[in-house]
Amino acid sequence: MNLTPQIIAAGCGAAPSRAALFAPFMQLACDHYQISTPLDVAAFLAQTGHESQRLLYTRELWGPTPAQRTYEPPSQKASDLGNTQVGDGERFCGRGLIQVTGRRNYTLAAVGLDLDLLNHPELLEQPEHAAMSAGWFWFNNKLSALANAGDFVTLTRRINGGTTGLADRNALYDAAKKALGVGA
């Protein structure tokens, strides 16, 4: 499927300039990770658009907020994320278009993307790696099956851990389907 900047702008809710910047990398990620059916691509665009706030951010905004403080050991959340050292919460904060988070996910992504993410987590902030990490996450979490089945709520839970922003994600999903010529 040919992802034009116009399709990406519609599906991600992004400004044309951001869509144009990310278009070749989103295409590469979809091709490499077999995100190919219209429903799959629509869901991928909607979820990445929401998670990155319309392709504006490739790094989690850090306060730290009370929730972000739980990324630090010795909390259960830190353990779930594989964060074992003081400072891991901020060091391995969400990055990429789907916000890869935690030492464990960075370790897995480093292998999958052949990048030194443990020493250079900021690599996921670059547009190419931000898009490829989203494709890698999508593929490794078998999200295409959920997207193709139309199970957008379960797909959202796999990405977000809940349904935060579901209304916005659904609006982007509808816009992506329309841009791809898929019936709503």
C-alpha cells in the first residue's frame, strides 16, 4: 500500500509537514513489518497518531508526574517495565511513535531494530527509528490480527494498558479508514 503524506496526515491527524517528514519511514515500517491490509494500516496510523500526539512527539513528556514516578524501582510498575536501576524511569521513558517504555522493552527493541538503545535510548526519537520501533512493536505484539479482526478496543489496551484516549483513537481510526477508502 502506498502511504502518501495526505493519507498519513488524515490517519494520524498530523500537520502536512509532519506527515511528509514521517511518510517514507511509516511506509518502510509498514512494508518491513507486514502492516498491509487497509484495516491494519488504518489502525496503525490511528494508534501512532494518538500516541505521538499527531506525530509531534517521539519522546514522552517528562515531569515526572506521579504516574511517571512509579517507573522507578522499587515499584511494581518499575518491575513490570524491567527498570532495575535508579534513573531507569526517565532514561527508558516512552519513545518512538508508540512510546516504547521501560528497560525490558528497550532491550527487546535494541535486538529487533539492531540499535544500541541501552546506551543511546534517544535514537528512538529520530523519525526513522520512531516509525520503525512502532512497526516493530506492532509486529511483536501481534496487533495486525486484532486490527484485521476490527478489535480496536483490545488493540488499544495492548498499546496503552487501558483505553486512555479511546474517543480520539476512534476518530483517527475513522479518518484513516476514510483516507484509505475503507467503509466505516
